[in-house]
Amino acid sequence: MITRFLDKTFSLSQHATTVKTEIIAGLTTFAAMSYILIVNPSILGLSGMPVAGLITVTALAACVGTLLMAWLTNYPIALAPGMGLNAFFAFTICLTREIPWEAALGIVFYNGILFLLLTLSGLRQKIADAIPAALKIGVQCGIGLFIAFIGLKNAELIIDNQATFVGLGDLSQPEILLAFLGIIFTIVLVIKKVTGAILISIATLTVIGLFVPIEGGYLTAMPDGIVGLPAPISDTFFAMDLRYPIVNFATTWDLIFALMFVNMFDTIGTLIGVSKRAKLVDSNGKLPKMGHAMTADAASSVVGAAFGTSPVTSYVESAAGVSAGGRTGLTAVVVAICFLLALFLSPLMLVIPIMATTPALVMVGIFMMDSIKELDFSDLASVATASIALMAMPLTFSISEGIALGFITYVGIKVGTGEFKKVSLITYFMAAVFLLRYILDLK
């Protein structure tokens, strides 16, 4: 009876799959992306948000977003607060711009609304097509470097140096050496295609930390228990300040745009990549329900802001479930259920040291650098545009600055070389606005 209901609801027979296969695929996807339950709170917590509640928020946002994707598209794609987007939230908006996290949630909310409107109106695809490919590549790779840099900095593998600005940390310290060895361990697991490699790495380093002495105790504290009730989200639920971005529009518009820009291309890239593996694209290589999928992504960011987290987006780790045979929304539903069940393991997640998340951040950064292979290295204009964007992000500690400098660089090169007709009006407009922002010092 249940099998027949699920078959009819998710069109399992039409997609040549079974309930058992879809469940295994869902568990595989969850294992591959469950590290976000640990990493997202550790990053957002640096903005001043309560970490315990953020575990609950992350799980709920992932659950709702994934269920929306399953309902609107019947695709085996899971969603959660995005890596890169959470770094943008904490480091660029809150720490660099010194904007309160409540106002940052307001920015996330407006980003989601704008993204949703662009998707429903059809303008989203036109904007995506108008942005030069080199800039898209530079932004994705730059975010990867930025995330990896944050991980290395958090573990003190990279430290301040007055003479050279940055330097290598003290590897004689056991916790720092452990973080470095953890990076190598994680890479080896990924190369060997171990399911849930990042989660295994985090768990392994956390257990080892129980025996690593530091001042005042051990690197990993003993948990109060294994299971427990989820922490409340009352501190962040609907805590977003919707007035701040409007009153301070001159200094927040670029943040809203940058979030939308990163979210848009991250989502499109993930959807196309995963759907090709699942053979969901049509004969023209297009995803039939791309609009619905983008709607689920945008709506999830709005819901996530209400819960109290950074933008929610599709996860490339969904490809792990697809490789295990997942073909329908039932895979996504299984992932959503797993996120809810994981909430009751929050006592264990609360004792994970920040050092244990370093390999995860570095590994995600490495994954995001993969798109560099798509860059046309015979075209110096493309290489220069991508290089400026990807170098600027970690060096300025700001994703938005990398995007801005990338736009200005691309337009400047095309105008200077007489190829100004190849530049879209949207790109000209964005470059001009960013340049004006620098000239008028609107930061």
C-alpha cells in the first residue's frame, strides 16, 4: 500500500527507480552534506548569533527548502544554507561592514524576494546570460579561496604577520598540527570516494580532540549527552530587521546584489550539474522544471531568513545521491527527514571544536576551484577578469569587493581594447554603479 502510494506520488516507475533505491540515495546525499549542520553554525556564530539555536535553524531551513524542491519539481535535489553565502553573511556583511546580524537577515530576506521576482518574471535567465563567463568563473573560484582561507585562519594555520601581513601558524602546537593533518586526511577520503568523507573527518578530529590537552582542559569537551531536545530558535526566529536595508540602501544595495549574484549562479550551476547526472535534462540539454527549481531556491532563502540563517540554496552534494540511483523527489524527502532527526544529536554537535571544521572548509574551497578548468586561458581578457575577482575576495576578505572589481576590470579591458560592443548593457550598468560607489566612497 505505502509502496504503491509512493510510486504514484513520485512517479517512481516512470523514472525507473524503486522506494529502496530512493531511500538509499537520500541517506547518501544526507551523509555527503550533513557537515553543514556543524559548519554553518560555526561560521554564522562569528557574527554574534547564538550557535546552539543555529543548529536547529540550519536543520529546519534545510528541511523546508528540500521539501519545497521535492514538491515543486520532484527532483532528487537537496537544499541547505549555502557555503560561501554564509561566509558572505558573517564576514563581509557583519564583520567587515559592521552591520548587525538582525539587519543582515533583512538583507537575506530582500535578496530572496528579489531572486523570487526575477525568477517568476523570467528576467533571471536574461541576467544570467548577460554576465560574462569569465566573471562567473572568477567569482566561484574566489569564493572557494575565501572559504578555504577562513578555515585556515580559524585553525590558526594562517596567522597575522606584521612584516608579511600573513604567515604560517605554529605547527608545534598539537591542535594546529591536527587541523593540518585533518586536511590531508579529508582529501584522501574524498579521492577514495568515501561517502560522507567530510562528516567522517569532522567526527574523527573531534574524537581525537578528546585526548589533545590545551590550556584549561582538552581540545574537545565531553558532551552532556548523546541525544537531547533541539535548542530553541526564539532568538533568531523573525528577528530580521527589514527597516535597516531600506533606510541604509546606499550602503546595502551592493550586498543585496552580491548575494543574489552568487546565489543565482551557484543555483544554476548546481541544478544543471546534478540534473545531467540524473538524466533529467531534455534533448536540448535544458532542465524542464528549471523555473520551478529556481522558485524553490528563492522561496527557501526567504523562509531561511525568517528562521534566522543565510541564503538557502541547492547543494551539489545531491550528486552523491544521484550516483546512488536517486531520480525523484522521494530522495529529497528522505534527506529532509534526516535533517529533522539529526536535531536530536545536537549535544554531540555542540562540543565539536572549530579546528575540526577546518578540513571541511578547505575541502569545499577546493571543490569550488574546480570551475577554473572552464576558463579560456588563451584569452588574456578572460584570465585577467577571473584572476582579479578570485584574488580580491580572500585578500580583501570580502566577496562583494571581488565581484565589484571583476565587473570593473572586465568592462575596462573591453573598452580599452575596442571590444566595447561585446559587453552587455547589464554588465556596463553594474560596472558603472560599482565604480561610482568607490568614487563616492559609499561603503
